[in-house]
Amino acid sequence: MKTTNFEGARVIPGPGSHQGSDRSMGALLIDAGKITTEDAERILRHAKEKDLRFGDAAVALRLVTLDDVQHVLARQFDYPYLQPGESAVARSVVAAWSPFGRQVEALRALRSQLLLRWFTGERDRKAIAVVSHARGDGRSHLAANLAVVFSQLGEKTLLVDADMRNPTQHTLFALSNSIGLSTVLAERAGMEAVQRVPAFVDLSVLPAGTIPPNPLELLSRGAFAKAMQWIGDTFDVVIMDTPSAVDGTDFQLVGAKAGGALLVGRRNRTGTSQCADMADAVRASGAVLVGNVLNER
């Protein structure tokens, strides 16, 4: 499996692609403070005169933007994403902010491949570790964005930050990192450490927690298997971020517990020999190498 162009230009669908009830769209735009009831009546008249859909007419009258219409459509069809000022989630989590761009289309294509090849409903195929050779390969951002697109599909999704050396996910999702995986594995906290991401009903994050002096030893404890059992019983899809291989062999332990791994490389940076070594290390851990992702930039 290979996907490219994870980072690319934004593509906005044309107005003719919109669907849904004119009246419910008008009500949602009013509730959002985008238009008034008088505006709605004007839009309805214009839509009838020009044989347009409500959203098209509203954009034509310049009472709302295309982004406003797309956001309302997403709410109508239970496809959540964020608008500026709505959340502190990092803008690099593009699937949460710009779901109609090329980057997110590539992510959805990757999601489809994973659903076909790995997340097939079996109890031992609920989790996947995202691994890479070095820092800066885009591993953590890919894990975050994958978790978002799976949650947008309606899958009850958990993103686990198993990088207890250089944790990132709590920053990307603007969450507390006071407790997390490290405190769970040290048996100083329970699964209340899992935090739901506001605005995404089906997305939760287990942050890394306090950086421990012994991450490899923590991952080797029985508490990790116990936590993974609870996670597998509770969630449909589990995406696990890991430390880079240059930071240690943690990724092998995480991959073994997940059962499968997705290998991330960066164009013009990750060498073929490094990818081959990573693939061998994943297989040596007993995990299945589900696929490879090439990050373009």
C-alpha cells in the first residue's frame, strides 16, 4: 500500500455538489448566526426564481461563503469538522479543519486501504502502530489525521500517544498531559486518562502523560497488555503513535501489542535501506507490516 501527496493544495467542490434540505440548511445557518430570518426569505425567493438550491442561492447573493455552506452540510450529514476560532486543535491536523482538500482525500484513500487490509472487524485487528525511522518524518501528524478521518466515518476511535519520549498528540489536540499512558502503565492512573476531543463525538485521545525515565520498561509491563485489552473492548479503531526508531526500540513493542504497523517515510529524506531495516524490525516484533506511506514534504 502506498499513498502520496499527504500535503497538497486545497480543492473546493463546486456549489452544484451540495445536497440536503433547503429549510434545514436555512435553519442551521440562522442558528449559526450566518443569516437572519429575513435573509432566509430572500434566499428562498432567489432560489425559486433562479432554480437554485438554497446554499447556491445564498452564496450567489453573497450572504454566506462557500465554507459556511460546506460546514452546514457537514452538520446535516454528521461529518464534523472545525471552523476558525472554534477550537484550539492545531491547524496541522488538516482533517479536522479542511476536509475537502487533496491532503484529506489522500488520507481518506489511506483509510479505505486500511479498512480493506487491516480493520476488518476481527478482535485482533483493531489497532495499528504508526512507525518511522526518524523524527520529522510526519509520523505523529499522520497518526493524528488518520484518527480524525476514522472518527468522521463514525468509528469509535482512540488515538494513543505511545511516544513517551517526545509526545506530541496532547499539543496537537490541545489536551492535558498530566496523566496518560505513562501513568496508566505505572499503575498510578486508570483509563480515566482517556480524553474525548471536543467537537468530535467519536474521537478520544490517550496522551503520553508525564515523560518517564524508563519508557521501554513501562511498555514491557503486564499493565500494557491489560490496557490494550480494555482499549480493544471499548473502541473500534485504535491508532498508536510511536517514538522514531532512532530514539529506541519502543516502536517494536507497541507494534507487537497493536498487531499491525504502518511505516511512514519522507521523500528525499528516508532512505530505502532505512525503510527496509524498519520493515525487518516490524516483522521481527511479530507485527504485520500493513503498508507504507510516503510523505511528500
